[in-house]
Amino acid sequence: MDTTTLILATTFAPFAGFVIAILFLHRAPQLAQVVVTASAAVALGGAVQLWLNGPAEPLRYLWFTSGAIDLYFGFLLDGLNLMFGVAVALITLCVIVYSIGYMADDPSKTRYFALLAFFEWAMLSFVYAVDLLQSFIFWELVGLASFFLIGFWYQKPSAAEAARKAFLMTRIGDVGLLIGVLLVMMTAGHFDIPGLLDPDVGLVTRIAPATLTAITLLIFVGIVGKSAQFPLHTWLPDAMEGPTPVSALLHSATMVAAGVFLMARLYPLFLAAETTRSVILVVATITALLAATMAMVDRDIKKVLAYSSISQLGFMLMALAAGSLFAGVFHLITHALFKALLFLCSGLFIHHFATNDLEQIGRSGGRGMRLTTIGLLIGGGALAGVPPLSGFFSKEEIFATLGHGGGSAFTIAAFAAAFLTAYYTFRM
């Protein structure tokens, strides 16, 4: 199968599953589950095959022309996109399979599975986008999907309120991102990501340092909203009102990681903007420490994991700001997998004991939940950085990066946040 067919199957299979489920199968929930699961399996198969085939030339299709500006719709297939696409597709498929049992008694499960497929389509299309305007469009669709999924049980006032809060707070960041994207068009005359990042004729070589700083700071405002960094971090714990599988998918591995991925995608621009990286390093450090202290005292198991996600996203941004693309992306991938495991294990406890309260679950002694407890321990060990689990190696890279490019104060802060991570993880 050629690259074009593979990438179209990977990105549009979830969209086809969404359309079929929402339009034709609202009275056949079991069949809707099968269709959405099959579409997610196709997406995973395509993403894995693209990854195994290795980087390829970008695919571009002319979308429309406005004056001297050509706008393209296409797919970028380099190492970063291919790897993160596999992570998104893998975790989405696992969450969908998990949800078949978790949502078995919910009367609106067809809508639920259709929305999962819609989210996967939007997220994969964002990951593989070749054009910055295309990225922004799917960035917004990811936010729309998260709004629907957080507020899935809209009959609950708290869930409806959490969905509105998440939508509005992330839109605050997106205003900054939109202005940044428009400034890119004004200065470069196009949105093509490979062209913008070209070391010889890209954006860095064509604009003044002050303009580059302004553009990257505006893009970072969007990252702050989507990746729940201080001071736009308060929406993420409230978003735990959605079903637990949604928390595993959106708030550990994919949606909140979109901001970190965007910075990694445009990393040459940030690398050339020293002032912006200094701002990011300060904000990310504050976030990592602040969220870790909140996780130490909360009794809701999902909110502990939500604060943990905020803190770990801060770690990723610290690594990127300190100058290491490898360390930031390494922790992005490892965190996606072990945090999804932690959310899914916590969902089993919540489902079994009908409570989110850590102390109530703890007093039960985890009766009949031995395998789930083992899964929680493995995920917790990785989160705390216990060797030989993955979190140890990705955090080690971050500490090494901060030691070389971040300064002693940030290194000390990172070690403090890591210590607090180990504390609240084993408290949980």
C-alpha cells in the first residue's frame, strides 16, 4: 500500500466511523461500537505502517488560492509526526476497547463512541498536518471534541459547567495562537510548516528577532491554554467530570499533549527565540511545582492524576525550553502511555467501589482488584521515575538537559517537583 493510501486511511477511518455511528447507528449501539473500534484499528494499523516505512516527502494538495497566497491541505510525515501518530492511535484504540465494558450500561453510548471517533480524527489530522492553518483548524476541532466529551453527562450541572470552563479557558489561549499564526502569514507569506522551518530560507532567516519573539510568545499562549499551564491550568482538574476513559484519552496522552507537540513541531522557531524560551522555562517550572503540591493533598483519585498531568506537561516544556527536543518528546511519549494506564486502572477502582475518594478505596484494601493494583503500581512507578520503568529514563534526560541549559535554580526545582511526584504517587 502506498504512502498516500496509508495516510488517508489513517486519518479518515475514524471520521468514517464517526459519520456512520452518529447518522445511521443511533439505535444500534453494539454495531456502533464495532464500527468505531474497527475504524480505530484501521487508524492504528495505518499509523504503525507509516512509522515502519519511515519518513517520507510531505503530501500537499492545493486547497484554495487567495491573491498571491496558496493554501494547502496535506500531511507531514517526519519522525516526530510518525511517532506521535502511533501513540495517539494506540491509546485511542485501547480506550475504545476499555469503554465497551465501562460504558456498557450507559443509554447514550452510541453518541459516546461516535465522539471518540470524531476526537481521534481531529487529533490525528492535527498531528500529521503540513500547513499551519490546517493545524489550527484541527487544533480547534480537538477542543470542540473535548468540550463534547467532558460534558458527555450534561444532565449533571457539574459536568456541563466543567465543559464550558474547559472550552472557554482553552479559547483564551487560542486567541493568542490565532494572532501568532496570522503574524506568520504577514511575515512569511505562507503557512507551509517545512518551509517555515527551513534553516536556509525559513522564518528565522527572514524576520527580526523581536518579531520572532512576539510570534513564539503568542503561539506559547495557545500552548498554555491547551496544555493547562499556569495560569490557565484550573480547567483540567474540573474536566475530570467526564467519563474516566475520556480522562485517560484527552487528559493524559493526547489533547493536553497537543500543546507540547506544537512546540516540538515548531521547535526551530522556539530555539532561535531565547527570550521566549526563558519565559517558557519560568512558567513551566512554576506549573510543575504548583500542580505537584495540589496533587499531594487532593483526595479525588482522578484529580490527583489530573494535577499530575499538569505537572508532567510542565516537565516536558522545561526540557524543550532548556534546549532538548529529544528529552521533551521522550517524556511526552512515555508519559502518554503510563498516565493512560493510571487513568484506566483508576477507572476500574471507581467503577468497582462507586467512589473517587482515595481513602474510601484504600480502606477497602482493593479486594478482588489484584491485577488492577499491579497495573496501578507499574504506572505509578513509571510516573515517580522508579528504574527500570520508562519514566526514570525520560526524567533523567530532562534533569541532564536542565543541568546543561537551564541553570541550577531550575534543576533544583525539577528535582523538588520529582520528589513531590514520588510522594503523591505512592500516597495514591
